[in-house]
Amino acid sequence: MNWFLLTQLLANGLIVGMLYGVVAMCFVLIYKSTQVVNFAQGEFLVLGAWVCLAMVVKAGLPFYIAFPFTLVFMTIFGILIQTVILRPLIGEPIISIIMVTIALSIIMQSILNWTFGNSSASFPQIFPVENVSLFGLQVETAYIMSLVLSVFVMALFYAFFQYSKYGLAMRATAYDQQAAQSLGVSVGQVFAMSWAISAVVSGIAGIIIGIVSGVSSSLAVIGIKVFPAVIVGGLDSIVGAIVGGVIIGLLENLAEFVDGQYLQWGNLYTIAPFYVLIIILVIKPYGLFGTRDIERI
């Protein structure tokens, strides 16, 4: 057995899994506050990556300036999506809102392809060195940036929900919207904040993945690949999103090792997370950390 290759893949899987966990938190954040699953999450990643790349390549801005500008753009974009498209649907059946997010995904995909094209584009070299050596393993510098930003975002999420007034309002809205509104919480503002945060975090993930593997419409697949992480961890659990993301990241790379060394199937890397999704839904439908709903008839 090639232990060095296995260790290298598991290290990459851990780092990518942390990034998956961050994107999964976006799903959970929107679901907890609005009870809606955002099927346009993958397109948010693509939009953030393309906007940042356009600022670097076409506008000639340095990456350290284009990056925060992109996050500001994504904040405004998330607020506009919630205010213009989704706020008029408050009170409508959940399935209607979910169908709107699917339509939003298709529309965004078409507009992004029309604006930026279908071909893949690469960021210019961002870091002085492309790889760094950690404990004898070669890790891409972008992955190190990914790990640092993932930990930072997770810590920020924790502090936001535990200590800020808006985080408390968001938690109250997630628990009971009517009760929160009766206590003076602006549910509309909470919804807008949820979508803004989700768009920003998705933009960060899209930029990092775009630096590593190039920017194209295929980045939207990450939104689907992260869904097993959300289900594994629990659709309403922030901690579960992180744990689920790490599990899926490790599983993907372990599947790649087993497939490459032994099975030679060629697609185990892609389908392994969805096998786990099916197993979790059968054994533990609410995920590892999800809240079980008890309905009385």
C-alpha cells in the first residue's frame, strides 16, 4: 500500500472537507432561518469566482483588493436576491420558494455563461509559491489559504451566533418566526442577512476553488456535492455541517485512493458521497446532529 499517497490524499481531503463544511453552513443558515433549501448555492460560488477573476484580469486590480470588493458585491447580491425575488413569497408554500431557487439556479447559470463564456479560465499566480511543504507533504498554497479562511469563517459564525444581537435574532427566528416577530425581531431583515452571509461565504469558497482548479460553470457542481455533507451532518445543525463536510472531503479522497490503487472503476470519487447520503437517509434520516421532529397525529 502506498502510505505516502494515502496520507497526501487524506490531508487534501481534510482541507477540502473544511471548505465543504463552510459551504454546507450556508445551506444550514438559510434553512434554519427560512426553512428553504437553496438550490442556487452552486451558482453563488460561480458568481463569486467570476467576479473576482474579472476584477483581477480585466480591471487589473491586485488580488488583495479584488477579494474584499468581491465580498462586498456578494453581500449586495444576496440582499437583492432576498429582497426582490424571495421576500414577496413570504407566506407562500415552501415548495413554491424551493422551485424559485431552482429557477434562479438555471437563470444564473445562463446569465453567467452568456457573460463570461463556457470555457474555463485561470487566475494569474496569486502566491509567490504554488506549493508548501507541511510535515513532508506537498500542499497547494491556495489550500492553506482555504484552511485558514475556513477556520476563520467557522469561528466568526460561532461568535456571531453566540454573542451578537443579530445572531440572537437569527437564532430566535430559526426557532419560531412568529414568536420572534412578536418580540420585535424584524424577520425580513433576518432573512436578508441570512442570504447575504450565504452569498459572501459561497463567494469565498468559489474564489478558493477557482484558484486551485480554474473558474468555469462546472464550479456549480460543488453546490450539489456539498448536499451530502448537509444531510450527513443534519440539515439544521451548523456543527453538523462542519462535521459532514469533513467526512465527505475525507471520503472523496479515500475513494479516489481505493479506486486508483485497486478497483479501477474511474468514478468512485464522484459517487461515494451519494452512497453515504443514501445510507444516512435510511439509517438516520435527520443526520448525525440534526433535530428530530416529532409529529403527533
